[in-house]
Amino acid sequence: MEVKDSNGNILNDGDSVTVIKDLKVKGSSDVIKRGTMVKNIRLTDDPAEIDCRVNKTAMVLRTEFVKKA
């Protein structure tokens, strides 16, 4: 299974990605700002999602909102 970012680049475990759009966090008043660097991502069973830690908070991001750094 290939996991691709918004530009079509293939993502692997441990890659770093950049958020391309301001994202509201469900269940919180936090916002992940555009340009935020997310390091050491982990792939999931779903090719459209990645596990990561943003500002010391574990969350799942959609690959359509990130690009490989």
C-alpha cells in the first residue's frame, strides 16, 4: 500500500511533513497553523491517514492536508 501526500509524493514511516492548511482540532479550541512541521510520522492501515504528534499531542492527520518536507 502506498501512502501519498497532497502533491503525490510517497510517504514512509519516520518522514517529516508540513501542514498546508490551518486545521481545527475536533473537541478542542486548538488550531494547527499552516506551515507547522510534523516530524517522525507513522503510517496507519488507512492510506489516507497518518499518526503523528503535534505540539506533544498525539493525533491522526489526513494526508490530503500535508506535504513531504
